[in-house]
Amino acid sequence: MSVQELEFCTTETDGHLFIVTLNRPEVMNSLHAPANKELEKVFNTFNDDPELWIAIITGAGDRAFSAGNDLKYQAGGGKLELAETGFAGLTARFDLEKPVIAAVNGVAMGGGFEIALACDLIIASDNAIFALPEPRVGLAALAGGLHRLPRQIGLKQAMGMILTARRVSAQEGLELGFVNEVVPQAELMDAARRWAGQILECSPLSIRASKAAVMNGLDEANLEAAMDLKLEAVRTLFNSEDFIEGPKAFAEKRAPNWKGR
């Protein structure tokens, strides 16, 4: 296990698991342009390292996952500037086939909620609060929130949150369908690691092919067209050692030894 402390976040590598912690608790882990740039590099590393198979993103402290854009920085003359791959280096990263889990501790508002929505799973502490409050300060949730939320919970429920800018509890998020599990705050990272562990039991190439098929398939209105997509992640799976190892391990009644290639 190795831990790296950067300027605005920390990273931890534990086997094939990569944990990113937003580390600006003094401003409720809100992000400014320098933090976005740093996080882009962090997730570039995750994307490019063949030994990193799954990531968890969370926030430092017990008050906030992320309060979104650092409005005080912006009000002080700082530019509202995103990385090429979006807010936190994630919200516009559409080619990331590795799974990412959001472990939401406390407030996830505006860009913070958009980070979580850009992840594949959301595990929330029981004190988590979600909102897209941008209209209350003359802004709009243009880092993906206005598009991901309706796709994930349906138009009317999403518009109910978007047009009122209201706050939603973790339990309501579970009921609406954008939260996978709610746990006591003290158990949050254990729960996120549990979900990650279950994913790591599967072939990493199968996981990436599955994610690629789902995400690309959502772009197709026609089911047959979605199923007929020719995806590089699927070709990689079919040509891999893991594609042979899985059935072999099953036949030999043993746990598979995934190599991710």
C-alpha cells in the first residue's frame, strides 16, 4: 500500500485499488482551477496504469464530499476554469472504461454532485446531502449534472431537483435511484471498499467491456443497434488471457487468476 500527498488531494494505492481523497476540507473540498488540473493528472495516471483496475473518490473530513466550484476563489478574481476532462478531471472523461466509485461523506452539491454522478456507483453516508444549487447563485450545473441526472433517475424527478435547487438526503437519493447504498458515516469507506472488492473478484477486462457496452449503448435509441456496436473493449476481452482463464478456473473449481490482459 502506498500513499501520495499532493497539493489538493491524496492518493492511495492498495493492490489494484486506487483511492483519491479531495483534500481541501477548509473549503468543504470545493475545487478551483489548480485543483481541477491536479485531479486531471491523477485520473490520467489511473486510466493509464494497467495495474490500477478500480478507483474510489471521496472527500477529506466529515463535513463534505465536495461543495463543488470554489465560489470564493472565483469571486476573488480566480477563473472558472475546468480541466479538459472536466470538473475534478472526471465529469468530461467519457473514455474511462475502468469503474469509479463515489464514497460521498456529507455535502455533495453543485460540482460535487456532478463528480458523484459521473461515477459508476454512489455509496453515501447517512448524513450525505445532494443538490444542484447553481441557479441560486446565478449559475447552472453545466459539468454534466443537467444531463446525467435525468438519464439516471428520469425526467420529472430530475427536473424536480434541478428547477427547485432543493437538497436531497442520502435516503431520498437511494429511493430516487442515484445512490446504491446508504451506510453510517463511520462505515462509509469500508462499504466502498466492499463494493470495490466485489468488482475486483470479476475479470477487469469483463468489467471494462461491460461498462463500455452500457455507456455506448445508451447513445443508441434502437436496441438492435446498441447490441450491434463493435467496441474495442469487447475485442480486447475476447483476445485476452483472462478470456481463457475464466472458463478454465470454473472447470477446475478454483478462483481465477485475473491478469487484466
